[in-house]
Amino acid sequence: MNNTFNINRFGLLLKRQWLDFGKIYLISLLVVTGVIIGFYAWNSPSPVKPNNFDYDGNLDMRFRYPLFLILGFLFISIVASSYFSLLGQKSRAILELMTPASIFEKFLGGIFYTAILSLLSFLILFYITDFAFVKYINAHLTEFKIDGNSKKTIQSVDSIASQIFTDANYRSFLVSFFALPFLVTSVFLLGSVYFNRFHYIKTAISVMVFSGVAIYIVAKSAELLTRGMLSNNNVKDKDSILTIILLITIALTLIIWAITYIRLKEKEV
């Protein structure tokens, strides 16, 4: 039997990890569901509410974007920060480290639960909620009035997924920042291994400090390297910068995952 990776052993490990991690995950998912539905119920346009329209005369659904970004960040970061938190408890750490699975399999289990399952579940949950509210609003368009006039044409509302797949600008940014959620989960997953207590708070503070320094360095470097490139609104230059952002994000994610794997091996020793 392969001591590094075995598919049957890996499947058993995922089931074993679900017994502890699944509780935190499901509770977080229920809280997120309630928050999303609550925000949509409170902020979505309604015929009985005033000020349903934005500056362009369309039904105002702009609250969705900060909600998606902020809540998504909190959910995936909290889930990732909780995964290896038991290693900070000496009594539980011994049991976790003695689990009959290789370090590589434990590492892959962390990637699966934090970078894949949590992200997919949030996207699906947000999409279903958004789609349901958009469907309801579009079914009651005739009940809305613009400046008291019910005869004015009101544009139907698009779901977030529809906007992403039909708008070229949304698609380009989606591709460019595709790896960003994986970078977030990788950082907080490393924090759950590295810190013994207060994993989320310590990781968040570390991220803020290093991000501030990194953003300053990158911004200054980009200013020097791209000086004059964007002055003529050159589309190719913008695409190049977005591509560089994608490659840097992927590289950082892989590096942090490698550090997490090494840190797990040190814990076992």
C-alpha cells in the first residue's frame, strides 16, 4: 500500500474529519444562509418600499456586491481557520496526529474542505438565494412605480451569475481574480496550523500587516514599471496587468500551501 496516498484511506480520512469539522462547517453555513436571506429581504426592492431605484432608474440591487465579497471572505476564512485548530490543543492534537493517514492525505483533506467544499457551497447558496429573489422581483415588475408613474418601463433584474456570463468586463475580472479565494483559504489554513490559540484573530492581524506592506511595495513597483503604459487607455496593457495579478495570486497560493504542508510535517515530528 502506498504510504503517501491511497484513495480508500483518503476517503476514510474525509469521513473521519467530517465528524469534527462538519459541525463547525454546518453551523457556519446555517449562519451564512440566514445572513444572506436577511440582507436580501431587507434591501431588495419591493412595491411597498420607497426609493427602489438607483441613479440610472433601474431597480437597486447594488447591495449584493459588497454582501457577496464581505460575507464570502468571512465564511471561507473562518472555515479555513478552524480546520486544523485542534492541533493547538495538546490532548486533541495527539489523537489527530495519530490518525492512520499520511501527512499528504491530511493536507489534501484540508484543501478539499477549505478551498473546494466551502467555496462551492457558498457560491451555490448565494446563487440560489439571489436567483429566488430576482425571480420574485421580476414577476412583480408591474407593481413598481417610478416617481408615482406605473406606466414607465422598468428593466428586469439580472442575477449575479447572468451578469458575470454576459458582461465581458465581469468575465475578465472573474478570470483575473479566480485564484484569490484560494489564496485567502490557504493563508487562514496555514494560520490554523501555525498558531495554537486565537487562530483567526492572529492570522487576520498578520494578513493585515503583511498585506499593507505588500500592497505598498507592489503599488510602487507597478507605478514604476507601468508608468506611461495606461495613459492612453491601452487595453492590452490592462490585460497584461490582470494576467500578472492572476499569476502572482496562483504562485502565492501554491507557496503558502507548500509551507502549510511542511508545517504539518513538523507538527507530526
